[in-house]
Amino acid sequence: MPIQHISDRLLRRMYRKRSKKDILQTIEHLRKALPEVVIRTSLMVGFPGETRKEFAELLRFEEEGYLDHIRCIYLF
């Protein structure tokens, strides 16, 4: 599932069409429809202009356990 970040501002800067709300709704829908589903994605950290607050938001998202497997890409 191509999430890449959870911050709405960064998603817009990455030219993604989905918002945080859209992503969370999709995950919820998948979990209800397919209880055995495994969701994996890549997340980007260090995207140009990413703030500490946005990085913390991404960490909270990860800690809340929405995803089963995460690949982290560090941009520098």
C-alpha cells in the first residue's frame, strides 16, 4: 500500500491524491473486509521541509499499529 507519509502537508508536497483521513479509512475498510490482511508499505523520512512535528506524527502513526510491515526510506 503506497502510503509514504501520514502528514497531509507532506502528502500534498509529494503530489499524493490521498489524505491522512483517506489512508486511515482505507486501512479500516481493509481490516474489516479481510481480517487476515497483511498491510505493508514504505515510509519516507527526511523529505525536504519535513518538520519535527510531522516526523513525530509519522512515528505515532507507526506506533499505533496500523501497518504490519514497514520499510523506511531516509532522504537526505
